[in-house]
Amino acid sequence: KIGLSNKINMFPYELSGGEQQKICVARAIIKKPKIILADEPTGNLDSENSQMISNLLFEYANKNQSSFVLVTHDLKFAEKCDRIIKIEDGTIVGL
């Protein structure tokens, strides 16, 4: 689902930053957790891969009745969430 099956025999240091990030998301969901904590899960990805990863996370959460807590600067990603808490300079400025 993350598009890296052709890299199965590579070591992490042989992957790009974006590929490593996609692997981290896959590893996070493989054990079917009830809660995922995600800090900038699309931070190193281009727009196409960012969309794919955000769709994967939402699909996983819906299918498995799970939740994820997301920290992001990507407003398009954040707007898909059920609840947004905006923080500026360490202070909550919006719910």
C-alpha cells in the first residue's frame, strides 16, 4: 500500500527520507494499534505521497475503529480531522 515493495531488501540508510517516513507509517499500523501518535507523518513527502499517507491513516482508523493524534503543519491534512487544536508559541489559540 505504501509503494515500496521494490525496496524490500534495502537497508534503511539506503532509502530516501520520504521512503523512511513511509516505512515508519507502515510499521505504526502493522500491529493494528487502537491509537497512533503521529508527529508530522507527511513532513518529508511530496504532495502525492502526502495524500496517499493521509488517506492510509484515515482508512486505517475508520476500518479498525482506531484513533490517531496528529501533529502537523499541513492544513489540508489537519482539516480532515474530527478535531483541531491550534497551538502558537506554546499556547492553545483555537479549538
